Amino acid sequence: MQMIPASFNRVTVDLEAIKHNYRLLKKAAGNAAFLAMVKADGYGHGMIECSRALQEEGCRQFGVAELREAILLRHAGIQSTIYVMVGIDPMDAEYICEYNLTPVVYDMVTLEALSQAAQKHNRILPVHLKVDCGMSRLGIQEDQIEAFLQKIESLSGIQLAGIASHFPSADDVASESTANSYRRFQGYLSKAGKKTSIIRHIANSGATLYFPETHSDMVRCGISLYGCYPDGEKKRADDGLQPVMSFTTRVVQVKDIPEGTGVSYGSTYVTTRPTRLAVLPIGYEDGFSRQLSNCGEVLIRGRRAPVRGRVCMNLTMVDVTDIEGVTSGDEVVILGEQGTERITADEIAAKIGTISYEVLCMIGNNNERIIR
Ligand SMILES: *Cc1c(COP(=O)(O)O)cnc(C)c1O
């Protein structure tokens, strides 16, 4: 087969950084078991490669959103426990047996389907019950717990292996929400009785880092593994989490235009002086959001260059008038380090009114990834 040339744009994923973050978070988790969330193709970093690296490092629990991701992980040779966090279509219950997966459940129909599949495969399936502690997302309500416990007890082939919930505001150190949710979690657990075999888990990255009293039996970390603090940069320290993803492109054209010239669609930027622009082959198609029009920055020759005019689908112009010697072919950093400067996912997120999670997914899942 003929080789297809590489894109100008490339995402680089540093597996050593993810391993570093894993070791740091594992320490923070103390005695609690550690589950690595690798949904959304590992938050844009490559689910399979990240899972392999983490498994090598000793991680034995992985979490994905949907069944199909779990099956892809099995096909890639991940033998650790895989939690299917969003639950399954009851029609797909047999896959849980076939691939030895751990479903998170919150409805009776799925429990029945899992029970039937388990009996057919002559197995006892562990299930984790999802309870709602104030997120109002997935999970049963407090007045339903008895009925669910009875149902699980009464069905052959399945066994309650865990109770799980999720915090809505664990990224906010000052909020009382986490304490309140955790209290509600305790309420569910006391109704479930003292089965020591049950794994209790509720802590995400925020709770793992900022609310150690909520670690319970297992923590589930996502964003922190990928090097971002859940509350942005506030907690950043040199010996802390390391960013895993970087994103680079290169200059494809340099041009000088006079004062008073419009730049890009709609001429939303008009030059106020004779200006040197670098044209970059990135756009919103590559996860460089159109909301970065006239406000984004990139790094060229170790300096910050501001975006001028609208970000197009595949092209963006930046102002390099004040940067000496820029030529086509120069490396451009969109996310990551160059010289002494760094652009973080949190910086980009703040500019476009979102969170690092979305920036990483947008960039990581829309570009060729080099994983090393
Ligand atoms: C995504 C997710 C996590 C991880 O959250 P982070 O804030 O990325 O650490 C944990 N639990 C559930 C149920 C999730 O969906």
C-alpha cells in the first residue's frame, strides 16, 4: 500500500508523563484501589495506548463509558477489570459475560437481562449499583435502594459487587456539596448493610486530590491522569501533575500586509500597523476552536503570537510582526511548551468558556496522534 503523507498538525502523547501522573495519584489515593478513566478515547490521548501504559505501571481497573469501548480494550489485550460506567443496552447483556466486563447498573430491566445472560453462561456476574447523591445524573434514588438490593438478591447469576456514585462539585475545594453528597452516599451504604465484599467508590480526580476522606474503597481518576488539575491551574506545582498532550503545527506562509487591511472571513480584524502574518494550517476542524478568533495565542520561536481575525476550518492567521525571523516551516506550538513559554489546556479552555477536558478531547480526537 502507498504511504500517505503526514498532516502538518500533530498531537504528541507522552506516556512517561501519564505514568508519572499515575504514580503521583496512586500515592494520593493511599489505600484505596485505583481506577483509570479512559473514556472518550482516553480524553483524546488514545484509550488503548494509555491503558497499556497504565497497566504496565500496575493499574488494574479501567473505566469506559460504553460497552463498545470495553470490547475494544479487550481486543487490545487489556486483561484488567473494565467498568462500563454508562450501563448497557439490555440486548447486549451477553457481551458482558463473553468479555468478562463489569457493568454499572441502575435499572431493573438490565439486571434481569444480565441475570439471564449469566445463567446461560453458567457464571456469577459482579454488578455495581449506581446511586444518585446529588448529581441528578445516572443512578437510583434513595427510596429505591431496598427494592434494588432485593432484586439483585433474588436474581440468579448476578451479585452485588459494588456501590458507586459521582460528585457534582469535587473540583471546588470550598464547596460543601462534596461533604453533603458523601453523607448521602453513606446513607445508601448503611442500607446495603455490612457486606465487606462490596467496593464503594465515588471519588473523581477532584475528590482524590482535595477530599481524601471520600476515597472509600476505590478512586476513579480521569483528567488528573492526563495532567490537568480539575480546578484549573490553581494547585499547580513543579513536582505536580505533568501535561501529557502537546499539539504542534508549522507555518505554511509568511506575508506582509499594510495598515488598514482586513484579515480572514468577515474582516473582523483590521490591521492597525504594517503587519507580518504567519498563516497556519490549523482550524476548527482540528479542534482549534473558532471561538479562539481574535483571542487565541500560539508559540513561535519561543514567543506568543496572537490570532488575527476568524479561525477558519483549516487555516488561521497569527501576528508575528514582533517576532524576529519567522519563516515558513517554523514549528508552532498550540498546546504545550516552546522555549520558556507554555500554553496549557486550561489557558485555552478559559478563553473559550470551557474546561480542559473538552479542549483535550477536541484536539486529541481530531488529529493524528504520535504516542511515545
Ligand atoms: C469521567 C468520570 C470520572 C473521572 O472524572 P475526572 O474529573 O476526569 O477525574 C469518574 N467517574 C465517572 C462516573 C465519570 O464519568
